[in-house]
Amino acid sequence: MKTIWRDTISALLAVFGGVVMFARLQDYSWWLIGSWKGALGVLAVTGLAIAVTNAVELYKLEDGPALFELFAWLMAATVVIGSLFTTTTQTEFVWSGVFVGFAWLTQTTRDIWRSTHHRSHHYMPV
């Protein structure tokens, strides 16, 4: 699988996002996640980094699942940006985390599906 390093990086970033979610929901007061808005900012940067790991594939839009993945990332970005420009609450933080997690899941699922179902076409000259 040629995208294994991208999938590994995105998985590590997703785990980091999960740690941020857990820490903020458990009222940890680490630097940058002491407030809902700060924690959402860290989650937003993490989500952006995850999306960048697959930016080339999103740009190509080769198939239907790629379009769905792009839609998931756009929805996550909309929720996160909308939450950052308002008074961020716990509910907005949780929903933002859910959308970023869902977008990451669609990215990973698509990569796994493509690696197992993508077959090269061999044409014979006539």
C-alpha cells in the first residue's frame, strides 16, 4: 500500500485528537486546552493536519468515495469554524470532535477500500 505512511501519520494525529477530547472533557487544565475554545483550536489544527495528509487524493476526486470524503471534511470544517467564531461550549466542542473523527474515519476507510479493491487495468492491443 503506497499510502501507509500517510495513514500512519493520520492515525497518530487522530489518537492525539482523541487525547485532547478526553483531556478537555475530564477538565484537565493543560496548556492550550484549559478552555473550550482553546481545546477546539487544538482540535481544529489537528483536523487540518489530518486532512493535509490526504490532500492530493482529495484534489484528484477519482471516485464517489472521494467525493463523500471531501464532503465529510467540508462539514467538519464548517462545524469547527462556526464553533470557533461563537462562544464555544462543551456541546460544540464534542460535535466538532465527532465531525473531525468521522472525516478521519471516511479517509481511512477509503484508503483501506482502495488498497484492497483497486486493480490495475491491463489492455491487450488489438
